[in-house]
Amino acid sequence: MSTPLPAAQPSSRLWQLDALRGLMLVLMTLTHVPTRLTQPMGQPFGFVSAAFGFVFISGMLVGRVHGRRLLSQGVDVVRSALVRRAGLVYLCHIGLLGLLFFILPLTGVVPEKGPLPGMMWFFQMEPWAAVLGGMALIHQPGLLDILPMYVVFLLVSPLILAALAKGYWRSVAGFTVGLWLFAQTGLAGQWYDAFVGSTGFPIIRGATGAFDLLAWQLVWTAGLLGGWAMANGWTPNVGRWPAGWVIGALTVAAIGFAWRHAIGQIPFPEHEALNAWFDKWHMGPLRLLNATALLLLVLRFGPRGETAVRLTRPLQFLGKASLPVFCTHAVVAMLVLGIAGDEIRDRAYLIDVAILAVTFSALFAAAWVAGRRRKPVRPAARTCASTA
């Protein structure tokens, strides 16, 4: 059995994690809401998507917050809290599915062609299978395939944290890397296709979402491990890091940044087979290397000081309300795709400005409402509320 990490140290909420998650939400919004910023702001730091940062940071926050809670209150308390959180995320997923399947078609904003009807193709072909499959987290339309993954990760996190509390962090790390390696073989997809073919199961692989769960669990678990270490007193940007790590990370990050902006978001436009090494959905090896390099640089040189706190407050504001902000961005993206479409070449610049203004106003409004709901009730107000 591995040696347990040191006892947890008391610490407050890290504004850096909130700011980074807020930044990922902004980048996802710019990517999913079609404007002239969509292409340049897609993967702006290299061959690394905002989804990677969002999933990793969310895992780190869960590991940090619930790691401390597990050590002080036990695994049952952590399991109850994460199951409740998973239930809330699930309800948001069902709400977004209901909007896509049943409400948007009634508004008349769904065009005959384009990304929005593309999100509804399976529902139009197999409505009952789409509804029941969506409720079972199997059918995942494009743009709505992150929350189902998030639900699964939340539900398995108590098991992982309990293993970490017993000192099995090496076993956890080895198992998650093994699952990622298996995902690179593509066998899971082939087995699913064989299952569909032999049983007549109505939900084909093309309707199960773009993210490979077996590959992306590595991102979440890595974040969870980092959060667990932070719950036990580790501070990323304090102390000396090996110079070779830093130089290697800088080199990989610089190459990824230059390559992405020189060539575009497809690293090998004329060699499709080579793109598998950078594949987003299966977390290809070179994409993982690029992401790891950026991650090391952020952990080592992350923002500190009062000036950084002040400058990143808008991002912190969004990051603290990640779930309602994410759901709002998805709703706005679907509406914009339906009303304005994704063809931006002939669109007036002022329309893009208006779209972005309305979009981010909606995101900040959602964060403000969520913040109001989180504020503790004063004793007098609580008494009045309880007697109302």
C-alpha cells in the first residue's frame, strides 16, 4: 500500500481556480456562439480546448474541496454531497434536452440546415430512443455532451477520493492511465458497434456524443489528484520546480501555439491519419502532451498578488457560478444558431457585436442570480422566512 499524503491543512477558496474556470467558460462561449471570434478564439493557446481546462479545473476543485471534507467528515458525507451535485447537473442536462427537443421547434427558430438541426437529427429519426437515451445519459447531442460526462465523473469521485485517503494514489494514477491507453485503441467503440448490431439497440454510436469517456476520465482524475494534493497542503507555485520540466513545458507550449496559429485548428490538413495524434475527442497523445505543458506552466507561473486578483474578478465571478453560466451559454448558443445561423461571412459587424453583448450580459446575469442564491441568510431574515 502506498504511503498516505500528509494531513489536510486549512485553506480558503482559491481565486485562481475560479478565474481559470471562468476563462474556460468565456472561451467555450466564444467557440460555440458563432461570430467572427469563433475561429481565432478556438483553441487559442495551442491544440488544447477550453473543455480540457474546464474538466481538469472542475476535477481539481472537487478534489480540493471534498478531499478536505473526506478527511474531516468521512466518505459518507462526501458521497452524499457529490450525489446531490450530480443530481443537480443531471437536472440541468434534462432541461437542456427538453429545450432542444420540445421547446425550440415550437418557436420556429430551427432552420432546415445547419448545426442546430444537426443536433436534433437522431431525435427526428428515433424520438423515443433519443428521449429515453438522453435521460439515461447515452444519447448526447452535440454541444450537450459535457454535462453527462460531468455527472458520471461526479458519481465516481467518492470512490477515487476514498482510495486516495487510503494511500492508493499510485494505483489510481496507474488505472486512469491504463483506461486512457485502452481508449486509444478504439476497441470500446468497435465493441459498442458490435453490441448494437447484435442486439438491435436503437442508439447507434454516432448518437452517443463526441467525448470518449474512457479517454477524458484521465483529465478529470488528474484534476482530482491535483486537488487532493492541494487539500493536503501542496501549493503548486511555491518552491523550486526542476528546470528541465519548465524548459520542456515552455518548448512544447511554444511549438503548439505557433503551429496552431500558423496552420489552423487541424494540425495536419492534408494527412488525416496523423490528426489522430491530436484528436480532441479521444485525447490523442500529442494533444495530451500540449495540454500537460500548458498545465505545468500555469501551475508554476500562475497569477498571484492583489493586482491579479482585481484584474480577474469578472472571470472569478463567472467561475464561481460555473453550472448556471455553462447552461446559459448553451441556451444562448442554440438560440443564436437558430436565429442568426452560423454563416458569418455576410453578417454585419454590428450584429456580431450585438450577439456578443447579449450573450455575455446573459452569462453575467446568470452568475449574479446564482451568487444571490448562495449568499447566507441573516439570522433576522431567516427567522422571518421561517415564520412566513
